[in-house]
Amino acid sequence: MSRLILFNKPYGVICQFTPESGHQSLKDFIPLPGFYPAGRLDADSEGLVLLTDDGKLQQQISDPKFKLPKTYWVQVEGKPDEMALNQLRQGVTLKDYKTRPAQAFLMDEPNHLWQRVPPIRYRKNIATTWISLILSEGKNRQVRRMTAAVLFPTLRLIRYAIGTYTLQGLAPGEWRLLEDTQWSK
């Protein structure tokens, strides 16, 4: 059986155990040896990171061929209209590839959302909107590139779920160990 750690990665933390360029790393939060992140989340993104002590499970979680859904809460500048949301739903052509279709819809600001440190930039004359994006792939800075391509730049990005695992009950910097995990999508 595999062990799995659910970690709510704070803003500014890098998804590796070796510190780098003044950023905090996973080592600053997770004291258990033998665990490795299954996928990455950029330093300027927040939210759920799964870590495991099982190499096969690590690949299954992070490999796009398994099409594991990942749910992101995205605060964007402006208010996306139905045309922009449909572009996200159909897949967005970026410079180097076309994304897979995503589930995309407007949402209310998440309940019990923690303050980000540092806070996002605030512009008095430009509204912000929260959208939910569910992707079955996870390329480098993909969500940010997708929202920029439909003209609604990402201000804040939180990964809420990977498969059936969520941030529920985890404050930033907190983690939970699940022992004898049977992996399920």
C-alpha cells in the first residue's frame, strides 16, 4: 500500500525539497523522509500538492496520459463572458500547442478563502472574477497561459483538487498523511 500526503502549498513555496533562490521548499513543511511530489505547482501558485513514497503512484498522478482531473480556482482580471469561457471549454491554442478542452465556469469567491501573502494587486477600476477550471493535463504555467490567451489574466491561482483529493480542511502550509492508500481517480 502507498502512503500519500495532501499538502496545501502556500504562495512562494517551490515544489521540491531543495531550497532555491530564497524560496521556501517542501522541506520547510514536510518532515517525513522518502516522499516526492507527484507533479508541480509554480511558486506563485497555491494549493493542493500530492506527495507519495511510491514511484509508480507518483507517475500515475502526474502523467497526462492518465487524464486525472485537476480543479483550479482562478481569480482573473475582468469578467469573462460566455465567449471566453467557451474558448477555454474547447481548448485554447497557445504558441506551442493546443490545450485539451477544459471545464470552465464562473464561481463565487471560495468560502473560507485565506489571505494571500503578499496580496494580489488591486485596481480600483478593474473588477476581478473567480472561475473554476478543470483540466486533464498540466503543462508549465498552463492555466495562466490559457486565461491570458482569452484576455483575462490570472491574478491568483489555487489548485483545489486532484482527482478525488481536495484542500478541504487544510490551511496553507498544513499537510495530512493518508496511510494504506488505495489510489482512485
